[in-house]
Amino acid sequence: MTTPCVWRKASYSGGGEGNACVEVADLDTHIAVRDSKAPARATLTFPAAAFAPFLRALKNAHVHLGR
């Protein structure tokens, strides 16, 4: 039997229903990411070892977001 994902999102997720953000789930060795506006659609999955450095880079503004 598969254990269902426990999805969570940032406390800064836009107020109200808070559906203008991404949600993440810890899958042991991987991290799953989905759009909170469309939770039934496809998810992205990343190795946990790569996800933590990616988040640090975002927090330190070392990632160009294409704007």
C-alpha cells in the first residue's frame, strides 16, 4: 500500500485560500512539487539532494527568474 503525499506550502502563499503558490511533498529521497491551483495535474519530482541547494540559491537571489 502506498502512503499518500503530505503536501505543504509556504505561510506566505498569498492569503485567502492561498492557492497562488506551489506545494511540496517530501517523498523520502525526492521532493515533489505541484501547482496549488491545479493539484490534480502533473507534478515535478526532484532529488532531495538537489532541491535543498536550489532553495538556498533562490533565497540568496542567485537564480535568474527570467523577468
